[in-house]
Amino acid sequence: MKKHTLTGTLAALLTLGGLSVPALAGPEDVVVVNAWSRASIGMNRPGAAYMTIRNTGDEPVTLIGLATPLAMMPEIHETKTNAEGVSSMSPAGEIAIAPGESVALEPGGLHAMLMRLQEPMTEGETFPLTLLFDDGGEVTVEVPILGIAARGPED
Amino acid sequence: MRRRAILGYGAAGVGAVALMLFVGWWQVDGPGAPAPVGQRPVALTEMDFRLTDHEDNAVGPETLIGRPTMAFFGFTYCPDVCPTTLSDISGWLDDLGDEADEMNVVFITVDPERDTVETMAEYVGYFHPAIRGWTGPEEQIARVADGFRATYERVPTGSGDYTMNHTASVFLFAASGRFVTMIDYHEPREFAVPKIRRALEEEMEGAT
Ligand SMILES: [Cu+2]
């Protein structure tokens, strides 16, 4: 599906201004809103990015992975907290999004885990993050980097 | 006759033992068990550990007694839960304003291998200034976690890296050191702040 790639590129171009703009697309496409991440201390620690991914199309889409020049090992992770209050984090695997549905990557749940940073994440900057779908489609969003203590896209 | 008496006595004894066992089960594992007792932290006054805070001061449970305490576990290489908890706590402290001034707020690492005193100092510097970062030798961290009935576990993430699973609840103690309650991860702020006030109020009661 070339359409994802095209609209993704378009979205990336649109968001280059650093605005937290939806990576928007046509019908049967994927819209990403409220993308944000926290600044890192140096490059040794993994980063995390959050966003809401909407499938505005008529077909289900399946998110299978991530790519970014910022990190060598970007991966979709899920944090789970069990009945004893113990939190753990592991790869989330594929994420299917039904038509009209959205998936939220938010603190304490799903997150884009950015392992092996290639450069520090600096507050006020942005980085491109590409979502890879099982049909070969891609959507790239420009993710704003907020402060280390940020709690959400508005901080 | 005599033999029969003994038998009868024996039967009563067996019955008594069975009853005791049943009562014991009822209270310990059965429906009569006071639910979270095994998981509740002991009082700070019953804990014994030696750590170092992010300004290189020697600290222990006695450091916390005399003021209400909010404490939690984490590690600075934690990308999701820990910064979120630290931000939440910073927000609660902002909400409480002056009320929180007389409170200890302690972030205890479960990853002392990477979280040195310097690392903790840099990290806590990004959050509310009341938050202290404590680290120390692994066996001391284990003693703290034991007192809090908290758990942690090192989990490899591939290519030599690792992450830590750990108890993410925030623990609240009264100024006396008595455990008051905990704030679970994901608990809404409208529940968290009143819980902190409970720990703060208990101090007032103790003071009068
Ligand atoms: Cu993760």
C-alpha cells in the first residue's frame, strides 16, 4: 500500500515545523495525534514516545513495528501492573486496529520504546518516528520532545 | 472401661486439633484472613537498612521518622512507569502546596548497579525539589524492599541490556513510622491527594 508511505511522507513534511500536527491521511488511512516524548538524560537510557493512532479507513490495519533514526532498537512495548502492584514491560507484538478504532500509546500502557539512542533526546526538539504496518504501509510522525517530567502532550 | 475413656478423650483431642487447624486455616488462608496483611509494609520503626541519599548523606528508616513519608521504588533507566510516577508525585506535591512541606518524599532505586549517588542526584533534579533519591548496596536495597513487602527483578532486554520489574505503588507512612496506605499505579489523582492528606493528618493527631 503505497498510499500509507505517501501520506506518511506528506505528514512528516507537514509536521516538520515542530507542530504537534496529525499525521493525516486519506480514507482507509492512519491518523496519528498527540504524539509526544520525554527528553532523555544522555544516550544510555531508553526513551519512550506516546501517541494516539487512529484507523480512519474501512480496513483493519496492523501495526507491526517502528523505525526511527533516533534509536537503533525502537519497539512497541506494553507496561502491565499486576494485582500485587508490580509493573513490568515487554514487547507488545502486533497491534491490530479495527476500522474507526484508535489505539492509545500512553504512560503506564503501550509505548514506543526507544532503545539504543543514537543521540540524546533534547527538550524542544522533535524526531521522526515511522510506524510500520503489515501491508507494507508506513506512517511517519514528527514527535515533539517535551521535558523529562512531562505528563502528557500538553505539558 | 479405662481404655474406652482414653479413646473418648483421644477422639475429643482429635476433634479439638481439627478445630484448631480449621480456625487456623480460617484466619490465615481462609475467608477470615485479614486480606492484605502479608503484603503490608512493616512500620518504619521495625525496618533496618543503610542507604545513601543523592546528596551523599547516610540515611536509614530513622531518617524518615518524625515526619510523614511518601516512598516508592524505581530506577532511572526506566522509560515509562518511573518518570510517570515521579511526575505524578510532583503534581500531587504541587496540589498540596505548603501542606507537603513537612513531608519526606523518597525515591528508592531497585537498580543500584546503574543508579549511583551522582546518577540519582541528576535524575531527581528534574522533578519536585522535595523528592530525595536513595541508593546503596544491593543487599541493603533488598532489606528495604523486604520491609516494604515490595519486589523487584532484573529482566534482560537483549544485547546485554536489562530492565527492572518492580513494585510501582507509592507507600505512605505517618510521622510515627506507622504504615498508613498506598497509592496504586494508575490511581486517579482525586484519590491520591486525599490519601496523602490522611498520612499528614495522622501526624497532627500524634502531635497532640
Ligand atoms: Cu518499554
